[in-house]
Amino acid sequence: MRAHLTVSLIAVLIFTARGSVSAHDPIRSKVTWNGDIARIVNARCIRCHRPDGKGPMSLLTYQDARPYAKAIREEVLARRMPKWHAARGYGQFTNDPSLSPFEIALFVAWVDGGAIRGVDPIAREQTTPKAGPSTTAGGRSVDVGCNSAGVPAGRLLAIRPKLAEKSSAGFTLVFPDGTREILAWIRNYEAKFRETYWLRRPVDMPRGTRLAVDATGACSVELRVDAASTTPRAPRTAR
Ligand code: HEC
């Protein structure tokens, strides 16, 4: 409820801000597909929502998306879309496609304003759609069982869990000095959407570091590990 109110408020602010700027042109004061939404959809949705993608329908074009406007409003407001199985607040990932509150407010304002197309479709159609947030690469991959717990020394770049369907697991590094760092909490795992989670801040794992996993089902994880960095590890704040 609180989140919903906040989003509505932001939506009102957007309308107000734009309305005052372009008071003589009410159409341009609205959030439109071509003005705001297509760009976000291209970056965050069409990776799955395109013909032959993993999503149930295409959102490539205005015509594709328009019939789903109400559903889109609902899904983004509830943060069910873009689909992403890492729980918010546990680790930060460079390839996290989640929408910002501002972007959610744009979707809401677009749908509430009639889900209109807006001007300049030609300019938009000339841009090549991007397939989603760019992912990093690198490091060697090391498979560890979730019970084995020992991890190779080095710099952890990413984790790629493999869990039992619909199960959940929390991943925490335990350093030799006993301090811990929560890496990720994966909820409602779906094999079809198995993901590599690229850490926003790679973590140095000195020799003797362990991986503690709290899983509700079968579990293994592929780690992407780089050579250890030479800079000393920054002190961790307890969470
Ligand atoms: C990683 C793949 C993926 C991404 C990215 C993704 N979706 Fe989805 N989406 C799905 C799947 C799969 C479903 C079917 C329901 C499910 O499995 O959860 C779905 C369902 C939906 C539905 C419900 C359709 C209906 O019939 O009611 C909407 C609306 C939707 N997505 C919108 C979006 C929007 C908007 C974005 C971007 C902001 C997005 N999705 C990003 C995979 C994805």
C-alpha cells in the first residue's frame, strides 16, 4: 500500500512537471509509448517478450504491447516483471533488470493516460532494439556443491545457482576471520530462467573462505572466479 501510494505520487509529479512545461500542448504532456515507454521495454522486457522469446507474448512494438497495457501496469507495479529471481536487498548485480520507482511510475502514468502511442514512430523504428542489460563476462567457472562449502581463493565475480524447481536459497560467504557477506537470495527458482548474477562489487575470497548456503531443496552453484586482487579487502559492515 505504501509503495503504491509512493508510485502514484511520483506519477502525479511527472504529470504536473510535464503539464506545466507544455501547457499549450496537452498531448505532449502525456507519457507515451514512443516518448518514454518503448525505450524501457527495449532495455528490460524484450529479452523475453519477443517472438520466440521465453515470455508468453511479444512487446516489441506498440501494436504488440497495447492489448497488454493493463496487465503491464499490474505486473510492473507488483514488481513481478521484469522477471528476476534474486530477492531485492540481498546483493547488487550489474545485470539486474529491475525497474526504478521512476520507471514504474512512467508505466503507470502511460497506462492511466490511455496507453497512447505518441509522436515520432519513424525515429523509433529506426533504432535497433537492444536485447537487455549488458552482461559482463570473465573469470573461470568453478562448480561447487552447496554442502561442500569450500571455495577457491580468488575474486568472486558472479554466481550461477542451480536449484530444485520453485525452491529458494540464500548464499553467504564466510571469511576466515568469521565475517560474512550475503551474496544473494534466490527465490522461486525456475530452471528455464537460470541466471548468472554478476556482482556489482566483486568480492575477494582469501584462502579459507567458505560458502554457506541455506537452501530449501537440491542445490549447486557455478562460481565465476578471477585471480585474487592485490588490494587488501575492505572491512565489511555487519548486516
Ligand atoms: C526473463 C524473462 C522476462 C523478462 C525480462 C520479462 N518478462 Fe514478462 N513474463 C515472462 C514470463 C515467462 C511470463 C509468464 C508468466 C510467468 O512465467 O511468470 C511473463 C508474463 C508477463 C505479463 C503477464 C502476461 C499476461 O498474459 O497477463 C506481463 C504483462 C509481462 N510479463 C510484462 C513484462 C514487462 C513489462 C517486462 C519488462 C519491464 C517483462 N515482462 C520482462 C518473462 C519475462
